[in-house]
Amino acid sequence: MSRRLVLGSLAFASAAAQAQDATPSAIDPASTVWLLVSAALVLMMTPALALFYGGLVRAKNMLNTMMMSVSALGVVLVGWAAVGYSLAFADGGAWVGGLAHAGLAGVGLEAEGAIPHLLFMAYQGTFAVITAALISGAVVERMRFGAYLAFIGLWSVLVYAPVAHWVWSPDGWIYGLGALDFAGGTVVHVNAAAAAVVAALVLGPRKDYARQAMLPHHVPMVLLGAGLLWVGWFGFNAGSALGATASAALAFTNTLLAPAATLVVWTVLDIARSRHATAVGAATAIVVGLVAVTPAAGHVGPASALAIGALAALPSYAALLWRPRTRLDDSLDVAAAHGLGGAVGALLTGVFAQTAWGGAADGALFGNAAQLVPQAVSILAVAAYSAAVTFGILKGLSLAMELRAARRDEGVGLDLSEHGERAYNDGEGAVLVLDPLPSPAAALSAPALP
């Protein structure tokens, strides 16, 4: 015990000694500190997402959009502690964990690897929160807030927890196939994107979709959100090593390099296409690169991370050009950024994985083309399950409540109708109208065709 902790009080010293005795010797202090920091970084990603999404919508819906992310911190974490963690990580079958840890039963200070079990639960809970919050990007500006809360509460238990069990629990069937997903390419991003597409289709497009440009009101906020997401992602990826290890250092470095490559390629594409390097495009590129390297972060070398980041830019950029010309109102392009980014990253993990860098298996580029099979199976299975159960949840909720805001409320803005607040006021209650700036899709393409 350090000298600073001994304050001269015999009672304090006795309590500290008892606490030390209660802590299993298998717990590594350095790894515990790193996981504490990582959990805080991943938690920060949810308000960072609120900034990123909030800047992309129209001013009249900014608070509602941000609240969709922030509220997940409450609804999802409570569900995670109640039953979600148990379904994801308690011993069980191939499809779902048991209820041994329901209500956090048996989750204490005992060692889980090199860290306290309680800390592992908390860290994984931050992943559940950000995954559910990602879905909101497809339904902003039109979904009732109460219906949204009910949806993410059910979704995090019925979809996220089982998928996490499939991929990350030693009992899970996808884990048994040997699929590589270091920090959540399928569990988080493919999973959320599949749900987002279904939710957008069930709700239908916004009332003005394809009739007028729906441009974001605050691009500096979008850039700030993207920057904070990048910082938080170091906890997301490097924290997934679950210790202060060489694997964490590798994942940290890959998380630094891959988005940089995506940003360079995206900027070149922007300039070649329109002679403008857009700020929203830059923010989107950072997110796409982060998503793509997530499943690969601890399985590939730095040069491969650069390649993954560069390659991931191409399909997502193309999807952002194509989507506004369809009737799919995926408002903030969750499918293009997270769905395609996660799927491409998961597949490229099967190409670039390398045991020489500490990966669990070699990929196709290093003599093991068979690794592409479990990678593809995991993508398809997670997307199909998430889409099917999301549809069932939304249809079930629609029997008990209205999912869609009234057209009048949609026109006025959901900030007022759902929250009774406005993001911007001129001092006398009038909404301050800001000059519009390009959205992710608008930054790449002309307005959607009617």
C-alpha cells in the first residue's frame, strides 16, 4: 500500500487492508486500471454519438436526436444489469446464456481473467449502450420518444445479448466456428445496422423525404462528435484486449491508423467527384474507418489496418451516393457507415488476420482462405437475426402504442412535441434559425429523386 493511502488513521488502515485481502491475487492492477479507463472512454462514445447525430439533423429535432442516444445510458444499462449481462455471458447453450447472473447475482470482485468480474460486466455494458444508440440514426425526426425507449430496452435484451453470446462467449455457436471479431464488427455494427434498416422501413420515410433537402444544421458539432468518437474508440478496441497487454497496444495503434487511411481515400474521392473536400464527409470517413478496423484491431498488423481503412472507404462512399435515390429513409446512413463498414471489416479480418501479430488465426492472405467462411457466416447470421427480431419487436409495440409521431408534430419538430424544449432560442423564446449545411448523403450527392 502506498504511503499516500496511509493517512494515520488505524480504522482507515484496517479497512484498506481488509479490502486488499478481499481482492483476489489473480487480478492485475495495471490491467484493471486500463479497463477502468477503457470503460469510461466507451461510455463517453454515447454522448459523442449524440453530438455527431445531433449536428446532422435539422435544428427543430436536435434535442430529440441527442436524447435518443443519452437515454440509452439509462434504459439499456438497467436492462443489462437486470438480465442482459447474464444472457450474454453466463454459462448456457450455443444460442443464449443462462440466468445465473440475473440481477448481477454472482458478479463480484472475483477475477475474470486479470480483472474483477464486476468491471468486466460494466465494460461490456457500455458496448450494449452504444450499440442500441446507433440504431436511432435511422429513425430520427419521426419516431415517438416513448416508443423508442421501449424498443431499445427490448432490443438490447432480445437481440444484443444473444448475439454477444454467439460471438464472444466460449459457449456461443459463432465463437465455436472460429469467427474473429475482436471488438464488435458484427456484434455492434452489423447488428445495429440491420435493426436500423428494418426500423426505417417499418416507420416509413419522413414526411418531406425526397421532396426537400433535409440538411444538417451544425457541422462543427458533427466534427466534434466524430473526434470524440475516435478518442473513445481507443477504449472500445484496445480495451477489448481486457488487459494492459501487447494486444492492447496493437489494437490501439490500428485504431489510430485505419481511420487515417479512410480519411485520405474519402477526401480523394470527394475532390475527384465534386472538387470539394466536405467536413461532413471527413467526419463520416473517420467513423467508417473506426467501424471497419473494429473486428480486426487485435488480429492484424498495422500495415493491414491501413489497408482495411483504405478499402472500407469505397463501398461506404458508394452507398452514401446511392441511398438518397431510394425510398429507404435511413436518415443518418447507419447502414452505409456501420453496416457496410462492419461487414467489410469483418470480411477483411478474414483476409488480413495474422498469427504473427498475435491474431487467433491466419487469414486468406497468409494461407488460410477458409477463415473467410466463418466470417461470412457470422455477418449473415447476425444481420438476419437482428432484422427478424427487430421487426417482431416493432410490430408488437405497434399493437400497444403509436410508433410514429403525428405529422403535425413532425412538421413542428420533435424537440417541442416530445420534450417541450428547443435547442436554440434568441432570448425571447423564438427559435434561432441557422444556415443549413450538407448532410452525409447531401455532401456526396444531389437531392434525392422524387
